Amino acid sequence: MLNGNFLIIRRVWGHLSRGSLERDIRSYFVGRIFIAIVLFWSVPLLTRGLGIESYGRLSLLLLIANWIPPVIGGWLQQGILRYHKTYSAKFADYWKTLDRVQLLLVPLGVGLAITASSLIARATVLERCLLGGVAAFRLLRMSYASVAQAELRPSLVVWSELARSALPVCILGATMIVGSFTVAFVVGCFLFGALCASVVPYFCLDQIRINGGRFNGLIVGKMFRYGLPLTMWFGLSMGQIVLGRFILERYELREALGMYSAYQDFITKGATFLFMPITYALHGQAMASWAKGEYGASKVAIRRASAYQFAIAAGLMCVVIIGYPWINAILWGQTHYGIDASGRVLLILISLALCVGNLGLVAHKGLELAEQTRRMAVVMGVCLTMNLFVAMYLVESHGAIGIAIGLCCGNGCYFVTSQMLSMRFLRNY
């Protein structure tokens, strides 16, 4: 029996080495396993070290600090992913231009993070300063990791992500042995992780430190026009998550906010290592093939990635439905938050929203390739509005379950609509 299982594993692993897409998926997946092992325990570590209400506030603060950088700098990240191969080898000004743009974006990100955290999540002065640092290094890492992804160096992206995710959790785990911790201390740990995550690609990518060249406004304009709609899309997409937590905070349902955030973070971090390797690998392979005019290869990669995502989504939903009691015990220990049927429904709805949201990241790839990013932003805006109305209508009567229903509606609408539009535009190539 053991020999038979070993042969099956070898065959599956060998299949994942046949194509360039599968090789990159394997590279991302191996690294994501280590990240997932750490992140899997980060949520119960924080819920037990902070308590349910403090965890809810912490999750909102960190969400703000990680939401603002893509909102103001996502266009640069997407521009690098789309045009890096075009500009890096032909224009000496490319690297200098990236450096100058970062110098403008970082102070803006710090100021917005400090302001938003004080207005939305009742942050103290120390927490605001730390969150500003998290936003700054998040902006830097976005650019450096995008260069590594565009250079098809998945291991470097994984190492950077490992530094960002694992280091704070390791520090918190060691601190937990001595005693509990405060929200400010936790944010400081994540600031240290963000710093290390930006340092890793900076020193491993020699091109980033090339001197010379001049600022080129034409390069910035091209990247901005392409990336701005994607920035709007990402801001609206992250808004789907921020919206629900903000509504719960606004209605002062702080225990519901803590439970909703803990379930969502736990499932997201536990499942990310399954979904994101496919998304990362697909983007690099599809963009590289599209730039060479190999449109058929890009379409095939999208279809294969979609099949992988559906299989993972089905397996994850089965695990959540069957394993709810164990998930609850891991998060809360001997306490009984959400043990009743409503807790099970909440967890299932959050997991369903996560699966559909990840399917949407593959479904809209045709619109990205055809440079129809404005349509992506418009569709996401409509879906966010749907999420808002459903959540606001149901929050008073159903609490966190109403928020989860709104998120499912928003993500489901985006998946179906973007899939239809992508198929329509890909037929032209």
C-alpha cells in the first residue's frame, strides 16, 4: 500500500514538471507550504494572546496598512508585471524611473496609513507610527517582488513572502511563552517582517541597484495608463474585505468583528498556499507568452489554471464543512465562540467567498491580457456596491452572517461577469 501511494505521488509530482506553468506552480507551492505552516498558527496565536475584541481591532488596523499601498502604488506594480520585459533590456532609464516613483509614493502611503488608522480603527499614536512604517515597506516590497516575478524567479518571491509572514509570527510565538502582548507590539513585529521582506529582493536583484539613467516620463505614463485601472480594481477588490469589517466596527459589533475576522483570516491564510501558487505562475507564464505573440499558449495556460483552481475550491469546501469543530477548537481553545449552527454557517459562507474570489483571479485573466483593465475596475465597482447594499441590509438582523452573505454576492458576481467578458475578448486572438 505504501509503495503504491509513493508511486502515485511521484507520478503527480512528475506531471507538475512537464510544462513551464506547472514548474512555476511547483516552485511557488513548495515555498508556500512553509509559509502556510507558519500562518496557519498565526491566527489562533493572536486570538489567544489578544482576546477576541482586540484581535478584531488589530485585523482592521493591519488591513488598512496593507490596503493603502496597492491603492496608491498598484499601478506601478502592474506596470512592472506587464512591461518589465519590454523596457528593462531596452531603456537605461527604466530603473532610475522606478526609483524616483518609489520616492514619491512612500511618503504618501505613510501619511494615508496614519490618517486612516486614526479615523477608522481608533489607533493610538504609537500604533499609527508603526502602521505608517508597515505601509512604507509594503510599497517597496510590491515593486521589488514584481520585478522578481517578471524575471520568472519564483523562489525569490517566496523568500520575500516568507520573511514578511514568518518572522513576525516567530517573534510573537516566542513572546507568547513569556506572556501576552499588546496590539502595538504585534504591529511592530509585522513592521519588522515588512522591512525584511523588502530587503530580500533588493539585494538579490542586481538590476534594481544599477546607477545612471534619467527619469523617463514616457515610461511612467505607459505604466500608469495600463496600471491605473488595475489599481482601482485592486482597491475595490480589497474593499470587499475592508467593507465588511468597517461595517461591523461602525455598528460597534466588536465581538462579531473579532469572530468574523478570525474565521476569515484563518481560512484565507490556510488556503492561500493552495490558490496563490497557481495565480502567480499563471500571470508570469501568460504574460510572457502573450508578449511573444503566442496567444494560444496563454489561453491553454488559463484553462489549465482554472481546472486546478476548481479542484482546490471543491476540496477546501469539503474540509471546512467536515472539519468545523476542529477549526473552532484551534481558534478558541476551550471557549465556545460560534459553536452553534450560526458559527458553522458563517465559516462556510466565508470559505465560499474565498474560493469564488480566487476563481475570479483566473477568470479575469483574459481581460488583463487584452488590456481591458478598465472593464475589470468597472465590474468590481458594481460588485462592491452590491456587497455594500446586501451587507447593510442584513447586518442588523444577521450580524456577521449578513456581512459574509454580502461578500459572497460581490465575489460571485465578479467571477461570473469577468469570466463571460474574458471569453468574449479572447476569441479575437
